[in-house]
Amino acid sequence: MVRNFHRAVRAAALAEGTLVRVDVNGWPVLLARNEGKPYATIDRCPHAGSALSTGRLRRGVVMCPLHGARFELATGRCIGGPYDPLMVFETRLDDEWIAVAVPDRPPGFEHLPLPARN
């Protein structure tokens, strides 16, 4: 699968310990900065399809807002349940921007977060 880097957000706009949702070349990407390093994963929990960007971040782990599963930002590995790992995207700094390498093909339905229910 071919992946190319695309500018996602200005580096100064991604504060330490925050979760930000951005669309990168059509892909729903969760960006976070932990201990100064930017991380990028798919913004979709593999269990119930909820957007992880509305969850919480603690010590390099993002928690699903729907059911509490926890995933390591660096590896995507689930450490709080028997769920599949998150898709992880490589990041780099590109002229004061955080760039994210996402697939060139469009995301499928299985990559898109489900709408929140009220």
C-alpha cells in the first residue's frame, strides 16, 4: 500500500496532551502530541466505530469515549480490551507543519467513524 505525506496541522497548533481530528487526503486522522512527539492514528475505534478524538489521552494512551478501550498511540496496540489494533500513520515535521503519511487510496467504510448518537 502506497503512503504519501500530507500536511495536516501546524505544529504549534497541536498542544501537548490534546487530541485533534483532521482529515488528511480523505482519511479521518487522530493527531496527538505526547512528550513532545506527534502521533497519528485512524480516528475510529475498531470495536464500535466511535471517533477516538472525543476520548481522553493519558501517558501516550488514548481511551475510547464509548466503552473505555485503551490504545497505545505509538503502536496502535489495544491494552484495555481484546480489540484489533489501530491503524497508525507515520508523522514528520515539514516546514512547521506536522505531515502524516496516509494511503493514496480513499478510506473504506471500515475506516470512517460512525456518527455519534444522541
